[in-house]
Amino acid sequence: MPHIIPVSEADCQVKSWKILLKEAVCEPQQLLTKLNLTTAQLNYKVDYNNPFATRVPQPFIDKMQPGDPEDPLLRQVLAQTAENERVKNYSEDPLGETTNDSAGLLHKYHARVLLILASACAVNCRYCFRRHFPYQDKLASGKQLESAINYITQHTDISEVILSGGDPLIVSDCQLVELIRSIEKIPHVRRLRIHTRLPVVLPQRLTPELLSSLQKSRLHCSIVLHINHPNEIDPVLQQYLAPFCASEVTLLNQSVLLREVNDCLDTLVALSEKLFAAGILPYYLHQLDRVHGSAHFEVSDKLAIALVTQMRNRLPGYLVPRLSREETGAAAKQVIA
């Protein structure tokens, strides 16, 4: 299993978000107890020994509704026995990422590369498409990171670097600043994109140091958040996002369409409205990546297309995310609707 960077690590930033990360709930029963729930109230069986461990920080739990067994945020993070079912057309590597030869770097699409910067996340989402990813062999750190930077330097067609993981914001601001400076030295790279769920789970991660490092960069910086449900956007998140909204950092969102979480027109409309009110532009609505353990979350293409079509009738075009799917070997994400 991936390891979290220890809170004792020497670093140049305030430790509050790391303390919250260290104190995250790691037992399904503890999570249910905090929400005043029993297993008898759930319409599914809890898996207490899943190898993809439970991890949920308190700020994300605070967004859940106590006593509600159908809470959409709870459903995203509580392990079910359904995850143990082997379903046809589902695999441990649904996007063919482990066959990549460059450790820590994925060059799937023209002009942009993705760095696997971290092995851990602040929360273990049960539908995670990298839940089986061999981070020990595929992490951009040490000599592998140096090799990835050399690769980007040598390929002059690369104009954008995307930081991913795990969650790239689980590393310290000092480490991020050092990496950004390395990327800035590559003249043909113009854009930096950070794909992260961590601020949604731990808004305290949106530190002044992080903002300063992005503002000072010559690169055009974007943060692509991962928010699936309007209940994930609370006043605390909005408070920490406010300085980023006031900056030149572009804020986008990508969601995953999940059964019994957000596969409802009213929910998706409310999500887009709430995102925009928080200064975030809806970007992608992804169909599920078919990783083993996630089949119970899948929504049919027919329903997905119908939902997005109805969203267009309710919202201005700039608030309707593109419904898409990622396919192994394709030159770009496949837009469905």
C-alpha cells in the first residue's frame, strides 16, 4: 500500500493539514460510529478487511450527514464487499498505464506529459482507477524524476506538464517549488497543471505558500480539482479557495459519474452551479474507468448521455462539463456527449 509522507518530515510550511492527514480515519467501523450509523442501516455489506485501506480525514467526514446511510460522500469512501466481485471487462490496469517504460512519466497525449509525483492520497476513493497501481516502480522521485525532467527537456513538442499521483499536493510546498523551478527552466514548457482531490478533502492544504509559488511562476498554472457532489463544496473549502480565485491560477473541475452518488440531474445541475459560485469551472464529467472493485459504481452510457443532454436544457453551455471516457491507446479523451 502507498505510504503517506510522515508529519514529522522537516518542511517549510505549517503542519496543520499534515496533522489532519495523520489523524485520518482508517477503520470502517470508526467512520460509521462518527456518523451515528450501524451496518444494519446500510443497503450493502461493509468490507472490513479490504486491501485498499480506508482513509478519510475529518474535514471530509464533516461534510457528511450524520445518521444518513445513503450519504453520497460516505458511499464514495466506505468499502463494500461488492469490491471483491470479479466483473468482465474490468481489470487492475484499465488504462494500460503499467506498460509504460518511463518510470514516473506518462506521455499519452500530444504536447503534454503526466508526472506520477506521489503514491498516496488524502482519501481512498473506492472507484480509484489507480487503486492497484505499482507506485513502488512507477513514481517520479529521485533519479526517476531527474530522468523525467531530462525526457521533457529533450522533447521540444511538450508544452504542458501535469502533476498527478496519488495526489501531487501530498508533497510539501518546498518540494513543489523545487520541481516547478526545474520545469520553468525548460523553455518549451508553457503550462503547469495540478490534478488534485486533496483540497476538497483537506482545504487547509491550500496554503499561502502554494499560492505564492504558482503566482510567481512564469508558467500558466491550473489546478484541476476532483469534486463529485455539491455537498463536497462547503464554506471551509470556499474560504481557502478564495485567494486562488482572486489570483491568475485557473481553477477547473473534473467529476466521475457514479451510481447512487451523482447520477441524478438535480445533483449534477447543483454541482455545476455550486462550482461556478466557488470560482471553479466545470471541465469533465468522466465515465468510470473500469478498474477491479468499482463495477457497482458504473452508470450506463445511455443514462449518462441523457443526463448531460438534460443539463444543457437547464444550464448555460459553460456550466455543462464534457462527458468523456479515457481509452487505452487513444490520441485524446473520447468525448461521448
